Amino acid sequence: MNKSKNEYRICTRGIWDTTVPGITFDENGVSNYAEMFDKLVKYHPEGMEGNTYWENIVDRMREKGKGKKYDCIIGVSGGTDSSYLLHIAKKTYGLRPLAVNLDNGWSSEIAVQNIKKVTKALDIDLETYVIDYEEVKAVLRAYMKAGLPWIDGPTDNSIKAVLFKIADREGIKYVVNGSDFRSEGKQPSEWTYTDSKQMLYLLIKFEGVRLKTYPYQSLFDMINSSMVKKIKDYRPFNHIEYEKKPAQDFLTNEYGWEYYGGHHHENIFTRFAIGYWMPKKFGIDKRIITLSAQVLTGQISREHALEMMKHPPYDEDLMERDKEYITKKLDFSREEFDRIWSAENKHYWDYPSYMPLFEKYLKLSTTFLRKFFPTPPTIIFERQTRKNENSN
């Protein structure tokens, strides 16, 4: 494959283009990201093999759950994936999940109502973990001041920390996640990476704050949870048939669930990060990755994906209202926000993180990695594919 740094190109199979870090193309115009996606599909088969794999895990959940109130923990946001996951966990597989929602003060009212509707109708217990908002505010302010693209990254970390904490409290070994690479793709690490080491550094540097209650996973916590306590994170939609649009239609008809307008728009800050901060400040449009995945799985046509990319991520007026709301809720003055917005863009490698350590151990065998993960994380496929291509 040949790199193309100056000429704009777009993958002939998906819509990955030269705005995507590390992209290369073969003689037919197929990108290395398409090849990476093919590897993920091959490693995570659907159909009979995928169903068998997942049903075996379900059997183990039921066995481990005997004598306990719950079989598994499911994180819920009010979005499509987690809502539909609750449905199949209870109705299709007969599991007894505990639904856990992280409240960081930014959930939309639609999302809150969706959670209530689905858990109530399914008679699933719901636990809401409320984070002290002053600490939430400090974290998000620090990431914006740091000039990083994925300013909502610490929320991802806190969600996982809470799920594993509650799983440990309940004696549960299974955390079930609604993420799915076939619908969402694999975002480049340059766009989305963060970790708790970086978060703690940024808090001191930009806010002068040390956290007291904000949940996060340190490297020790990750090792302790996965290798000592043997709590694992499973993603059934990587193995069983699932498409977002039919799932949304079903949820609407069955539970009165409501759509919130876009991918991860159930959270107002996440919506701002994806739809305003990243594309307008960094020129990053995460839809390139998500829509490419859906094209390759036949959920949408390539032509439709290209047409969607001609339009903004979400309504321009709503973008401006969100900007004003975020500025006010994070206690930024207009002048402060403008200074942050105009400051130099940074990336995860500009600040301390665990990534250098992770990169060192990514070379280890998948046998070792399975002590941490049921299947290798998608970053493994990303690094292997991009390293191979860049060496040509």
C-alpha cells in the first residue's frame, strides 16, 4: 500500500478518507481501515458460530449467578444499544441483569425517560450512580483547557469504573456492554484515547484539583479487576445479529422509547463533543468511521453514507445552543471559552498517559491479553494493521 499525504482520497469500499490518521490505500483504492474491519469480522463471526459462542457465555452467567440476585451488570444510557441489550438479556436469554446508569449531570431528559420506561416494563432493577457535579465540572474543564479532541474520554473511564465496582460489590463476574464494532467501527486512537493517568495529570495542571469521589480505573484497578477478581467485559453485539434501525423501531413500538437525534446524542456533553468540538476545532468527524462500518455490513449504502456526510453532524442552531449551555454549565466566561477555542490543538501524546506502557505490552500474545479481556480489544487490530501497512 502507498501513503498519500497530499492528495485527498477516499476508500472505495467504505468512506474512510485522508482525514483519518494512518490511512493508506492499495492499488484498488481500498484502505487499510477496511482491511482492519475485515479482520475484526473474521475474528468475531456472527451466525451459528457467533450465537453458539454467546449462548455458552450466557450459560456460564446463569451458572455463576445461582444463589445471587443478578447474573450480570448492564450499563444503560437510554440509547439504542443499551436499551435493546436490556430487552434481549431479559426476554431472549432469560438473564437477571442489574441495570446501572452513571449520572454525570449531562443526560438528556429523553435518555432519562428511556431508561425508566425500559427497566420498568422489563421489571429490571436500576441503580443510578450520581457523581459529584463539582468534580465532573473540574474534569471536563481540564480536558477542554488541555485542548484534546475527545473531551468526553474521562466519562468513558468513569462508566467502566462504576460498572466494575458494582459488579465486585454484587459478586458478579460479567459486565455486559452494548458496544459493537459492526455499527460503530473502530475510531483511531489519535482521536479518542485517554486514561486515568492522563486525567489526574490534567486536573492538577489545569484545575489544581485532586479527586475525592469521581470514579476512575487506575492501571492497578484494571489489573486487580480483570486478573484477580476475574470480572470481564463482554460485548454480545459483536457476536449476534444486531442492527440499530430495526432495534430502534422495535424499542419504540414495544416500550415507547424515543430517539434522541444522533449517535450518542443521549448525553448533551457527548453530543457537543462529537458534533461541535471535534469537527469544528479539530476537523474530526467521527461519522466517517461509524458510517463506514455500517456500509461494510450492509446496514446502509455507500451512496447514502456519502450523502449524510454532506450535512453537519446535527442541527446548526442546536450546536450553538449547546455551546452556550456548555459554556454556562461549566462556569466558563465567553472570553475564557474563546481563548480555549483559539488555543493550539493538542493530542494524547502531549501529556503523560499509560499509552507508552500499553504499546510495549501490545506485542505480547493474545493468550496473555485474554487474562484482561475475553477477546482482544479493537486497538490490537488497529495497531497490528497500521504497523503492517506502514512497514510496506
